[in-house]
Amino acid sequence: MDYVKVTSASQVSEGALVPVEAAGLKLLVTKVGGTYYATQRKCPHLGFNLCRGKIEGESVVCALHKAKFDLKTGQIERDPRLLFIGMKAKTDLTTYPVKETDGDIYVAVPSATQR
């Protein structure tokens, strides 16, 4: 895994869902309780942009079907729902290690040979 600079820390306010790219991967970065998190940008259910969702505690909620994923582990905390129809999320959300260095945010992503 290689750490790639994705944005400056000043661009990621508490609770914001910020779209970024790292090594060709479309990700989102957020900050909750002063900790930065990075995940895949698309919901694993139907591929909706999670940057349009919201933060609940230490989780991200998809705006389309309300699926809820833990930002630390990516685990599904609530399956998708449409009105009264319950569904199953296909997979957990992919998460990536994040670090802040000198006011910049870096995300660890697999190198092209590791994908």
C-alpha cells in the first residue's frame, strides 16, 4: 500500500463527506471526532455516491436507500431500505488507512500491481 496525498486537512471539516481520488480510485474522506476516515465513494448496494449521504455517529449513511456502514471497519450496520421493502447490501464498504502529515491528508491505497 502506498500513501497518496488526496487533499489538505483544511478542506475536510468535521462531518463533511469530501470526494477525492487516489491512484485512480474514487474515494470519500471525512472527519468524525477529530479522526479522518477514507472509504470507497460508491455504496456497495447500488453504487450511489456516498458523498450525498450523511454521517451518523461514526458511520456513513447512503442517501438513496439508507444503508449504514461503519467508517472504521466498513461493516454493514443497517441494510438498505426502500419504503417498506428491506434489501441486503452486497458487501461491506471498503475502507482505507488515513494519515495527516503537515496539514495534508494521505490515504493508503493498493499500488497498481496489488489490484
